[in-house]
Amino acid sequence: MESTHNLSSQPFYHGTKANLKPGDLIEAGFNSNYGKRKQAAYVYLTATLDAAIWGAELAVGEGRGRIYIVEPTGPIEDDPNLTDKKFPGNPTKSYRSRHPLRVVGEVLEWQGHSPEQLDAMRENLEQLKQLGIEAIED
């Protein structure tokens, strides 16, 4: 399922609450920000700022949400949590990798979602959790 697309010419983003600096690596193996918070087998990235904003706003942890500009260090594939299984194709331009992401910068100015949008998203995620629908990690 690894991507064969040439995606190197576009920027990628990663939303989180972690405080990182250029050169740092975002690696799999840490507890996920979502679902059951089990150890993540992948790191996630997106080519859209909006998806990264959701990641930054919904991430667990203390501090403010942050959006980093990242570059994959290995192959990436479509994120099955947001592609194919839920939406045809990859309209959210969301990807994942078993390889680290290198932080190359930070997006300092971005507009978050409204409190109403955040509440609605959190309610939706809670409903999915109650239905037993969790993140796909295989």
C-alpha cells in the first residue's frame, strides 16, 4: 500500500501539541493522540493545513496546538482512517508512514476552528468510540 506518487514538491504538515524544533524527528512508537491511545505504528502527515489544524486542536497533552512543516524520511501511504474506507480517493490528502518525519519548520499563524466546530468534532469522535470504531493501524 506504499505510495508511488511523487509528492516531494508539496509541503506536508503535522498537527500536535508537542514542542519541537527544526531537525527533530517525529517517530512512530509513541502513544497515539487518538482512539485507545495505544502505541502508534505510524506517524501521520497531511498536505492540507485544515487537516493539520484538526490534528493540533484534537491532540492530547498540555500547551497550545502546533503545526509543523515536515518531510517524510521514507515511503508514505494514504491514511486509511480518512481515505478509501470513508471517502473515495484521498480528498483530505492525509498520509501515514512507518518512517520518521523530519521537522523543517513551523506554521506560526493559523486560524483554529470555532468552539462549536470543535465540540461537534469531539462529539462525533466520541460517538465513533461508543460504536467501537477506532483508528486503523494495520
